[in-house]
Amino acid sequence: MGLEKLLYLQGIGAEFIDCLGHKVTIEHKDRLGILASMLLHKPWEEGAINAAHLLQNSSVQNGLVPASLAQDELAQAFDDDFIDQRIFDLDVAPWFEPVHAFQWCYQDQPALDFFFPENGAQNSVNQDADQKLCVSLISAQGHKREYHFAIQDMIIVGDYVFGDTRFCHYRYALEPNSLELGYFDLSLTLDSKVNVAAQPPISARAIEGSVQDQQNRYQGRLMLAPRKAYSTDFVHAKRPWGLSIQLYSLVSESHWGIGDFGDLMSLISLTKNWGIDFITLNPLHALDIANPTHASPYSPSDRRRLNPLYIHIEAVAEYAEIKNQLESPQWQRRKQAISQEDLIDYAAVHDLKYDAFFIMYEIFRTKEKVGDTARYHDFLGFNAKGGLELDSFCQHEACLGCEKFTAEPLFYAYLQFIAESQLAACQAKAKHQGMSLGLVRDLAVGVKEAGAEVLQVPWLFCQQASIGAPPDPFSIQGQNWGLLPLDPSKLKHSDYEHFIRLVRSNMQSCGALRIDHVMGLLRLWWWPQQAALGQGAYVYYPFDTLLAILCLESHHAQCLLIGEDLGTVPPEIISSLANAGIYSNQLFYFCKDHDGFTAPAQYKAQSLMMLANHDVPTMAAWWTKEDLTLRLSLSLMTEDEFQQALQSRNHEKQTLLAGLINAGLIDATHLSLAEHQDLDLSRLDLQQISFESIMGPWCEWVASGESGLFCVQLCDLIAQIHGVNIPGTWKEYPNWRQRLSLSLQDISQSSQLHSWVKTIDKARDKS
């Protein structure tokens, strides 16, 4: 029972419902393996609980668990003393803290929570009428409020019996909507006659708890959250729609081998008369500077910082000083060499742009710093605001980049200063041009093991595990994304500060934030990094608290939230996200029922409908079945599977055509079906129908649906075949390296594209 309780307290699940609706029981050994992964010793946690019994076991050497470790041996590693100590730290010790370090409530039902022994117990609170509590709340703006009340003015909403003492969770209700949204410093001062619980008989080594700065005075933090995320009333009768792009894939006449914020600015201007309301972007996170070829935007080094490769060099103030140098034949040859290929050479782009960055930084340092200019003071203010997080990131970049560039951290701060200002300028341009949302950013679900984000706060991450998805019929081996998970108990006991700063930084310079794998707010599948520790398990997170933080931060930033909920979605999260006003993320390919593709009238109103995204075939590839041919050539399917997939695709194409015909968007007589009055689409030669002829009706049909938001990939509007990413591949396919087949200049002159854009814009107008 003790071990099972510990597994529960650590958030390690015992069962789940898979994508087919079947209940799956997680093996006990696999759950123990995740527990061991959580608690293996980490060098920075001196004195912390570290599964010492496991590490001291004779069969365990240097923290590595041998493949021969049996289940009973693993269970014995967690002996009763170890289990009791850990349970105490997680479950009992918080009841000895009168004020928890972090508490929250809803704005329309504000309350203060405290924890004291029950009246009459040893070391209890004496509840005489003259014994008072004084609570002060100080908002982030410095506004102070005080409350004076007695113990009997509160209600008991929970209790816990430990030894001979019953601890009570007391709650003091405040006036609804009497406090503004936000964070408050909370201070509790007890009457000198009021006694709190004695010190815990077992040291709570894993929990710091509330701060007692003097006798009978305790401090913590209170968060007041809204029940719903930020929303906006779109003033036009036309329902919002937009483009989806991979920023790095944009091509222009002057680019430096990769799409950048200058190209994004050009795209915004180009789409002025398209009627779009937003442009969704790939994650813009900082990637691994030491390995620029590791280019997946979903495997970042630090999600709180931007990728400097997106800086538009010509827009930097220092460019004017070195314009002639950068336009010299030597530089132009380097630019041309990396800009003419179909695939992005990230290593070459990195070297070229960083060479230019360093020259510009030297000018900035000598001109702006020596001149003590206003811009230099803006830079200093940017650094001060970035604080320890920015400093740690720059130290990390300097350490990795010193062999080629400089070990001076301020160089990397300068790049962040430029990148953030250019991204903000893009959002300002989009809003000024009339887009209701502007940019839509994307937040990756995890980070790389040796990245800057992890190395700043290593104790918050479990470095003995990685996240992914469990085995299912579509991926028999499961998926391991190679990203480190945050430890839910450490996240909680660090007052959620890292999560708050993470989402806050990603809500800047945008009108909406898409949260990749939003199910991670509730649970993530963990794979132990040591194979001997089993096949993984789901680990659960404090969902309600994380959701409340997201809603609050979205109001502060005036930023809509979109949750990427594709795949196996736990039932308990669907209604919670909907009630919180967070948009679902639907994908046309996956919206099916027994009759074929879901009718647009059945789309979720509170959703972003995407025709395609980065993990599925482009629309042209899907229609021509080029994606299946590619998978066969990459040995991702057998010949038999390929033939089955072709038959399935033909059936899907027929159901798509049926939907378009029933909607009156295609005249069946134009499909050579006039002689078949029964409209038997199985008789139709699908190869005779071009993608160009089907794309317009396809877009119109889906865009006319009930989804509150709709978007189409720019690569689909130019009929590109090659996809962005093929899940399950690495070196087999050039993921994240494909450029658009047309430049921005060519796109501006494409009559076919403009025709499709007008079709979509008209379909979104229901006035």
C-alpha cells in the first residue's frame, strides 16, 4: 500500500484509455521504472532523496540500472523507510505549513487558504474570540489590502490526520471580484496567543514551503485567475482565417539562406488585400547553437528565447555601417552558395549570419556603448528585464559558441535584443494592416537534454526520462521525442515560476499562442532513458493549476489560446479546455466519421481548423498520393502496406469528392459521370482529376465550416509536394529543411494562388 501511494503521489498512472477506446493497464515494473527515473541521484541535489537504496544495491553501479534487474529487486530498492520518508515529504509536510508558498483561486470566488491543527489537539490553534489573524495582500502594482479575522470566521474544507493530530484546511472567503486578476504577495501574521503546529517529526527535505520570517508571521503567494482564457470579439462578420507558414522556408531575392523576420514583414505586406486575420508560425525557440543541423523547431534548447537566425540583417541599425562590406563579392558569393539549393544548409547559414552578427555587435559596442546612447540604455533595460534567465542563456551560448565567435555573453544578449524587437515590429505591422490577431506563435512541449533551459534549472527536469507517446496501432513501438519532461512535484514546489515565465515569454508579440500537445497539461508519457527500467508510463501534472496560470497570463498578454489536441485526448481534458475558452485544433485529414470526412457544419465552433500541418502530407501530395510513394521509398511501409494504403486513399478521395458534389461545389457532369446517373464514384478514374481543379472547391468546403478559426498552409496554396516533416524519420528525410518552391515575389504574382485566396475569404464571410 505504501509503494502504491507513493506512485500515486508522484503522479505515475496505473492505466489509460488508448486511441481505440480500450483500457490499458500499465505494468507495475514499468511504473517502478519511472519512479526510479524520477528519483535517481542528481549531482546538484546534495542531500535530496535520490533512491539511495537503489543506487547502493550491489547490482547497480554508477547510477546505471542493469538490464538483468528483476521486478522484485527494483521494488525492494524502495524499502519502507524510503517510501515513508517520501510520502511524508509529499503528503504530510504541507499540512505543517500555515501558509503554502503558492495558492490560487478564481477571481469570482476569491478565498485565502490556511492550515492549522484542529481546535483541542495538542499544539493546536486556540480559538478564543480575541485571537486574530492579520493577512496582507500586495499586488504586483504595489496596492496593499489587509484583512483581520478570527479562526472561527473560516470554514474547514479538508483535513488530514497524522499521529494524534488532525490538521484542518481552513478557508476564508473574500468578496467576489473584489481583487484584480494577478499575483499577490501574501503575508499572514498570527496573534501572539495563536500557536501553530509543532515542527514535523520527520524533516521535509523535498519541500521548502512557506517562509516564516519572524515568529508567527508567514509569507506566500496568491494567484487570482479568471475562469476563461482571454477572448476577443471579432468585429467583422467574416469569420477569421489565416495562413500557416514555416518561417525558415520563406524565400526572397535577398535572403541569407533562410526565411527571416524581414521575409515575414514582406509576407504581411503582400497579404494586405487577402482578408487574412492571422499568420501562424512554427516555434521560434532558440535551437542548439553547437549543432545547427539539429533544426527541428520542436526540439529547442530554450523555449523562452528566440532563434537568432531569424534576424533580418538589413533591418539592424548597424547594417548601414557595414553595408558595403556585406555587399562585397566575397560575401555575395557566400550568400548565393547557400540560397540557391532547394534545402536549407543550417550549418552554412549559421556560420554566415553569425559572422555578420559579430561584426555588427562590435559596431554596436563601440558606437552605442561608448556614446552612451538611448538605444544602448534600451539594451541595458532589456538585459535587466531578462534577469537571471537571460543571463544564464547567454552564458550557455557563450560557452558553446566561443570556439567560433566570442565568449562574451553580451553578444548573445544583443542578438536576443534585436530578434525580439524585430518580432514585435512584425506583430505591430500585422495589426496596423488590419489583422485581428496578427501572429500566432507555437509553444513546443519539451526541450533538449543539454539545452540552455534545462541547464539553468536542472532540478526541475527529470533527466533520466524523455517524453513521447505509448505504443498504438499507428506506432507499434511508441514514440520517443527525445525531450526532457518537467518533474510535476518539483514544478509545484518551485511555485510554478518556471511555467509562468515560459508561457509569459511566448505570449509576447502575438495575438494567439498555439500550445503543442496540450494534453501535456494533464499527463505526459515518460520513457525511462535506461532500457532496464521498462517501457514507460503516463505521469500526471497539476492540470487545474497549470490551466489557471495559462488563462491568467493570456489575459495579461491579451492573447488567445489554441490547444493542439490531435491524437489520443483524455476525456477529462476536453471539457475543461472548452470551458476555459481554449480553442481546439482540428485537422481536416483526421475529421472523419462512418460516412467519410466530417461535414463542415459539424466542425467545433471553438476550434482552429487546419487543412494540413507540418506532420502530415501537403494537400498536393495527399491528392496525388506522392506521400505514399515517398514512404515506400523510405522503407516506412512494405509493398503490401503500400497497396492497402493506395486503396484506402482512393476511398478517401472518393468520399471527399462526394462531399464536394453534395455541397454543390463540383458539378458531377464535369467529372465524366454524366453517363452514370447513380454517381458511382468508384467508376471514376481519379487520376484524371488534377489537384489544381480540386483545390479551390476543397478549400471552399472546409473554410465554410463552423470552426471559429481556419487556416491553410502557404505551401499548399502553391501546390508544393514535399512536406515539412515525416514523423518517425531523421536522416532518412530532410525534415525542417524544405524551402518553398516559389519566392515571395513569385507568390505575389500567382493568379492561381490569388484565386484560391479569394475563394477562401468569400467562404469565411457569412454576412
